[in-house]
Amino acid sequence: MISELVVDVKPKEVAIAVLEDKSLVELQKEARNVAFAVGDIYLGKVKKLMPGLNAAFIDVGYKKDAFLHYQDLGPNFNSQQKFLRQVLSEPKKIPPLAKVQILPEIDKEGSISDILKAGQEVFVQIAKEPISTKGPRLTSELSLAGRYIVLIPFSDKVSVSTKIKSDEERARLRQLIHSIKPKNFSVIVRTSSEGRRVAELDHEMKTLMKRWDDNVLKVSRLKAPALVYEETTRTVALLRDIFNPSFQHIHVNDKEVYNSVRDYVSLIAPGREDIVSLYTGELPVFDNFAITRQIKSLFGRTVTYKSGAYLIIEHTEAMHVIDVNSGNRSKSSDAQEKTAIDVNSAAADEIARQLRLRDMGGIIVIDFIDMAEPANRQKLFEHMVKAMANDRAKHNILPLSKFGLMQITRQRVRPAMDVNTSEDCPTCFGTGKTKPSVLFTDSLEGKIDCLVNKHNVKKFTLHLHPYVAAFVNKGVFSLKWKWKLKYTRGLTVVPDQSLAFLEYKFYDSDKNELDMKEEMEIK
């Protein structure tokens, strides 16, 4: 299997697509000014205690107070609070954590009101991003994640990933980490550390330790609520979690992000930084790698997948519901069981892909086509387990119920990805009437004239639907060349699959969109 990462950097957002054998399996979008992402550390202030829930609401600067449960305080919360008070009261005398005395662990069955008070300042980390009407979910058990290890302050243990099966390798890593680990820090050894040399692990340990020391120094100058540490960009964070030897290419269309990704790859996989390439083509990067077309076909309420069979996917506040339909497949009694097996097996593969692609979390209920044979129902359950084996999110799958329903729970730390595949008419604005389509190019020429002669913009790009772009580029002496000769040689026409039929966008040389749209009254 060949894995590729394609990064589309735009002025307002970054979109990241993961391809496996050219097939889109993951899509993540993030606003460039995003805040309250998983892994961010804040200095928060306790706003309100909720003894009935055994939890507290914490002000971290979000419009809604964040939620912190007693079980998420962590066993060494008292040690952390003592250290925090010392940092805030004596910023010039901050002791190394290795010299701090660790206090006894808090009671596992204790009460939140015995530990926290309103107005108290606390160290917290985002465990779940704000979803729907809920604020962020917090934890006070801080962690700094690297490629090979996770560093946890105010504790003193070493844990090795259960996915490392070799007892000899587990013992080697445990002994190695114990020899380089600083006092009062716990370490979780990640699966990717298997077979790594001590120099690599020691280098990452020192990198994470420096990050911790820098954050502590920063806290001494802050006033709650305030951001202490911001998790790495989504591109680098995703790369950190999924990078493996099967990656053949990483394509980035922005110079700055390209440099950061290349630097990170050179750090975690020395000698492989050449797999990172800077995309400089005229076509939008997602169009060039056939990702836009896949997004249009894979998102939305109905997803067609094999021989006319299709899925209906509905999202609700409480759960996601998926209905499997055979479409125009044979309905005869002799072929019904075989049809059900074929359609359900293919549906399981597509559903596993959709869960990753849309990042659907919480409860998922799937209504498969009924099968009479118990052996076939068990076979489908095993097929679904295998199909979801590569899903990095924690999940649990139950066998089919007597009603033919399969229930899945999947870890949810971010809002589900929802891409609207329907297109609003860019020319009638919902009125149902448009100006004559033959005048569309005349209108475009007027916009170009305005840009060049009124706003003095000499170099820009015009994005059009591929059909319209083909018309503009048609012929030896095309419309495009007429415009270039009449107005500016700096005009470039680019076909863009993400646009509706008569939609257009202008971009300057720095890829900033130029607003040339004007809603005209339709009579």
C-alpha cells in the first residue's frame, strides 16, 4: 500500500488529505487561527464547582467554560498545584521538577470540592475540542507528545505500548528509558519507538524536556486564563501520529509549511526528507491529485460504493445512523442471501473508510441488509473488525443484534467532518432566474477591466469551473489571449473543480482572494 499526504494551505484554512493507493481515507480541515485544539495547555481559573457532577467548570478563555471532572485531575494533582503556586509566587526561583517533592496521590473516590476552590488557578490541557454546544473537555494530567515517547510530569513511571509484542524489545525499551528519564517524569513509550536506538530516544527526551522548561518559564509571566503551550500545527501533528515507512510522497503547496514539514521529517526519519515536495503547479493541489472529485462523491447524505449499492448517512446530536441499501441488485429469493453478503461486506469496507474520513465519533448504528444465516452475520462482524484495524481512534464493535443492527463506539475528540456537497447557484442567488448565460464572459471581462484599470492590479489568477475555463481557453486566439493582449499579460486562467458552473474567483499574486462579486438584481 502506498500512502501519500497532500496539504492544501489557503489564507484562512489548511486542509490535509491522506491517500492510500490514491484513495482518500482521511480529510482534516483547520482554520489557520484555530484555538482550543487537542493537546493545547492553558493556565485556567476555576469558575464554578459542581459537586453533584463531581466536576468543575474552568475558564480558559473560550466563550463557554470548559469541563474538568474529578477523575481527570490526575493522581498527582496536589504536587502539580504546589509547583504551580511556587512558579506564580516566586518566578525568579523556579526549581527544576527533578528537585520537587512529590506529594501523596489524591483519593480516587474523593470530592471535587475538597481539591478545588472558585478562583483557583490550575494547569489544564485540552482533551476534547469544543463540539456542538459543549465547551472543551479538560484534563489536569499534562502530557507532551513526541514521535517515540510521551512525557508526563509529576509522576515517575515507564509504560510501554501494548502493541509492541516482543517481550525482549519491551524489556529493552523499559530499561533504556529508565536510564535516560529525568526524575519526577513518567514516560509512555509509543509503538513507533520499536527498534530505535538510545540516541534517537534520548534526543527526543531532551527536546520534550526543553519544551516543558520553556512552558514553565512562560507561565510565570501569564495571568489566567491564558494559553501556555500550543500543540504543533495540524499538519505536523498528523504526520507525527501516522508517519510510517509506507509513505512515498508528501505534497505541500505553501513554502513555509513545506519547510516545517521537511524539517520534521528530517528529525523523525533522517534521510527521507526528499519525500516532501513543494507543489507549484497552476491547478489547485487537490484538483491535481483528484481529491476534490473524491470529496464531492464521498461526502453528503448518500454515498454510492459498489454495483449500485449505496449508504444513507444521517448525523444527529446523539449518534450517527447508517443505512445499507442494495440498490438495483437482484431481489430474487435464491440470490437474496448471497446479495446480502456481498453488499454488506462491501458496505463494511466503505463504512470503515467513512468513519475515518468524516472523523465520526460517539455512537454509530448501522442497519445492514438482513441475513438469515448466523454464520454469515458472524462473518460480517469479523470483516468489520478487520476493516477498522487501521483506524487510529479507539473504537469498540458489537456483533449484529437480532434486529440486524451493528453498534460501534468510536473515540470523539473533534467535531465530525461535514462537507456540504450541494452547490448554491452563484448567478441567481436563489431567485431561480439568471441573466443570459451568453453574457457571462462579458461580465468577466468587465471585472478584469475594473481590476486592471481601476484598482491597478496587473498580475492575478482567475479561477473558473473546468467547463467554462475550457471555453475561455478554446482556440488559437482564445478569449484568454484577447484579455491578456487588451488588459494585462499577468492574467492566468485556472480550472477549479471546487467551483459551481458559473462561479468565479480572482486571486492576487500572493493567493489572496480579490472580492469582485456583485449581487445583481434579477428582473
